[in-house]
Amino acid sequence: MRLFGGSEGGGWSWFKVRKPGDPGELSRYAAFILWNSGYGLLLAVPAGSEPPDGWAVEECEAPSALPAAPLPYDLVRARKLLGAALAGPVPLSEVVESYSRFRARYERARLAAQWGRGRALEKLERARVWWEEAEGCGFEVYACFALRFLEPGERVRVGLRRVRLRDLEERAEGGDKSARKAWERLAKPAARLLEAEPGRLRRAPLWLTRGQMEQLLHALSVVYREPQGAEVFLAEDFSIAVRLGAGNSNLLVVGESQTGKSTLVGCLLAQLAASPWAPENVLVLDWAGEYAFLERYGFRVIEALDPVCNPLALGPRAALEVLEEAAYEHFQSERGRLLQSPAVAEQAERALSEALEAGEGGTLLDVARALRERAQRARAEWERDAALAALRRIWPLVHPALCAREWALPLGRVVVDLSRLPGASVKRAVALTLLRTIYAGAGRWRGLVVVDELHSYAVPAGGRYDCPTITAIANQLSKFSVAIWGVGQHYHLVPSGLRGARAVAVFRQADPDALRAVELSMGREAAETVRRLPPRQFYLFADCSVPAVRAPPPLAGRVAPLMAASKASRENRQLDFSQFAASFGIDYVDLVELYVRCLPHAGAIIRFALKQASPEEVEEVKELGLKGDELHALAQLYAARYGLPQ
């Protein structure tokens, strides 16, 4: 059956819709196609025609035909839809003529009903409601041929059997001729739609009012699916896939406290853990201890009181770069730079070399000790001052979390719990060193890094706020198979590199500066929308879909109480190593080194101090060669870290 009349040949111009405008603008075309097979809304208009006014679009290639079935009339008003529609305006004269014929039929049926003859009136009731709606919109009516694309798990008939579409596709790709023929048969309705000539639509199975066309347009606009890769759903009708090395897999989620932003990210990570295509390495920098619940999903939770990272494992040159940038961003000023002064840079380089030659690879503790010794034995005052200046710059980075000897970064799916570190300054120093180590080791560590509380890393930069390390990872490391997800409170404090993320989910924003930044990035309508958002809803802005307000998937409801419990169990349990060192009169570097070295024996040391140790544990502690004050300090420190034995 020919769908169109008109001239032979012709063709279509295809556009990717970034943001639809007034649906009424489509009425100027004799025909148009709306298409969404999961990768966002596409629009086709007759070749040579300009795109509709007020629509944000860009040119794209025509899609490929997929298995599809005719769209039932009941699904025209669906909230979301993967499908396609070939439509065109029906001339007003034709609509009015059809309406007149319907009125005559309806009147005859009404009179017959009054005399108790037949049930024709009941059958026409649905049509009467439709014509009333058509009359209300000035008889703006569209002829339409619509399809819904078949789901991968849907069963289809192949010969005498019914098989899942996903299995049929695998067989067809594997060279099975019968499967290939069945696939082509199922894709034939979509192929006919794509091959139709752009003229007046004839014999259309559906007539839609303007209101119905608007609903169909919205339903085809909101759905976005990326099933190839580690697919995670931000909402029931929107998913992205984490595909490292295959483009932009970055994500940004912002919103005020208690709006649901952290819950959404926790929900995504729980989904990711269940995917067989998830990245091998996932590193979550957990500012408040909310993501420790992921342990039940197979993540390893490491408290940042334990060794996590060692930038020196990258080698002296890369390690110096890590310390330079981490110290700069920690101090939030140029005074934190190691390489700004040649004398300071020389002392830092020599201390790094001495630390790496220490025998076991070296850590920041060895660097700090080397700098202190260089200052003590310096003959010239400038040399002593330079060594002390270098020591001051790296001092905030000297922490047990950054003193792992065996690895530069933890491997596997890991949550680094920063919640027990004493204050934002120490958390920022540890997290920035981890992030800078990822950047400096590009190509060695591949995976997804998740950064919580983005606003805590913001530094003034050119009249706005930014985080150079996070921006560098977002902009430069996708080609090295590194992706980054960021979670923050205020949009204006978001690192600039994350504003170009694959998807941006904005929960409620009330801060004027944040709303101004949203308006500059997404438009005034978006700013007004996020200002009025209720909790647990977000405005999704993505280059792959039409912006819309969405809600997290149902899994978020199960994740939220788990995250709240994780956070509550870690509140008010901070541990400050510098305070312990001062209270026991032990040098800070010496205390941290003892803490890291004796960590495998923590339980024995605690029980030894409580006089509950077994004979084997007594011998274990004696072999450590600790002095009395050191043993007492470590017992107190480990008891604060792990709690007293039951």
C-alpha cells in the first residue's frame, strides 16, 4: 500500500532534536517523520526544507529499520514510547467534510437510540469525544502511520516457534539465514516508513488531533536508551551506558541537601555493580560515608584512615607533578606550588629521589623525613629555607591514606570512605592527591571515578570557581578509558569540565548564583524549572535527549535508607592523627609511620594494652620493638580507629 502520493524520488532531511519547539510548526510540511529507537528524538522533513522554527536541531544520518509493530490507538497517549510516526496535516476542508458526515451519522444513531433501536450510539461515543477535541483545537488534525519498536526481551514468532527478539538478533548476526529473514520481516514496517515519499499521506490508519500529536511527540522525545555497554537508568525512561574509551561517559548530578542527588548516584552505582559489562575499576571518593552500603553490592570499602594510594609509585617525575598540583589546589593559591621556585623544586626533587632509593619504594613519609634532614644539614640559609618551604607545601599530604607502598591506586571496585578524616582540609588533600594520581597515571589506571561534594574542591579561577584536576580528568582522559561522575550541591561551583558531561541531572537549586549559572548553560526555562522542583525530581539535560523533568527509578527507594544508615553510623567518629601526636609528644611523621607499619598487628596491640593478649599475641607485639610510649599511643590510636574488642 502506498502511503504517500506526490512526485517520484525526493527524500528526507534528517535532524537530531536537541530541544523541540512549537509542535504547530510541523504543520507547514506536507509530511514529517518522528523517530526514537532509543537514542533520542529524530525528525525528518522533506529534503531541501528548513527545520521548524524554534526547534534546536542538528543534521544527522537516517536511522536503520528495526523490528516494529503498528502502534495501537490506545498507546497514542502513552507517557513514553520507543517508536516512529509518519504524519502530515490533513487539509481543513477534508476534516470539516468528515466531521459533517460524522455529525449526520451521530444524529441518526441518537434518534434510533431514542426509539430503542440498536446500539450504534454507544459505538460512536468514543468518536464523539475525539471530534469534540478536534473542534476545540480548530480542527488541526494529522494523518498518521505510527509504529512501536519491539523490546529486546519480547517474544516474536519465527516459523512455528516463539523466540526472544534478543536471541533472534544474535542468531541473525551469527549468520543464521532463517533468523536473518525473520529479522527483515519484522523490520519491514519500519523500512516502509523510511522509504516513503515525502508527500501527502494517504489512507492513514490514524487521525490525531493537535493535542494527541503533542502527546505523541512528548512520548517519543523523553525516552533514551543505551543498551550497548554497562547500562544504568537515571529514570525509568532514560539510561546511559558506561563505555570506557568509546566517548563521553561522564555524568554530573547537582542539587541542594536532601533533594535526592546522592541517592540517585548510589542507585546508579548499585545498577553498575550488577552489570556484566561494568568497568573493572570503580573508585568512589565518599565524602560523608554514604556509599559504604555498596559493600553489599560487591564493592570493597576502605576507610581513608588506612593506606589507599602512593603517588611515588608512579616514579619521581609523575610523583612531583602530583604533589605540585595537589598542594596547589589544597592551598587554593599559587603559594602551594612546589615548582614555582627553582630552589624549592630542587629540594623536592632530591627528597623524592632519596625517598625512592630508601629500599621499599618510598612514600610521602620518606619524602617528608628527607626534606627535614636536608633542612637540618643545610650549610646555606637559602638551602635550608627552600627545604622547609618544600616541606610546608607537602605537609598537608602526609597522611596514612597516602602512604601505601604496594600500589599507586587501589584496583577493583572500591569506596574510599573520607568521612572519618578530621575536617574538609584533610579530606580535600587526600582526595585531590588520589585524583591527581589518576590524571598523572593516565593509561595505567582505567575505570570510573566518582567524586562526591564537588563544591568542596572549588577554587577561584578567572572570576568563577573551578577544580583544575577534575576538569582535566573530564576533558582529557576519556581517550585513556577514564570516566568521571561528579556529585555537588551548587551548579555554579561545578568544575567546568563536568558541565559538558554526557548527562546532567539538576535537582532543586535556590541559590541565585547557581540559578544564574543554570540559566547561562541551559536557558531561562531550565532555571525556572529547577527553582520550582520538588524533592526527588530532577531536570535532565543531555546532548542525547530532549530536556525534561524526571524522577529516579524505583531502586532509589530501596537505596535511600541504606545510604542514610551508612552515613549515620559514621557521624562524629573523626580521627585526627596530629592531635594524637601532640597529646603523646610523638613526632607526627614518626607516629604515622608506626601506625602504617603496625597496622596488621592492630588487634594484638589493643589486646596487649588491655592485658587480654594470648601468648602468641604477646610475642607478636614484642617482635615489633616498640617503646613504651609508642606502644601506648598506638593502642589508643587503634582503639579509636577500630573500637575496643568485645
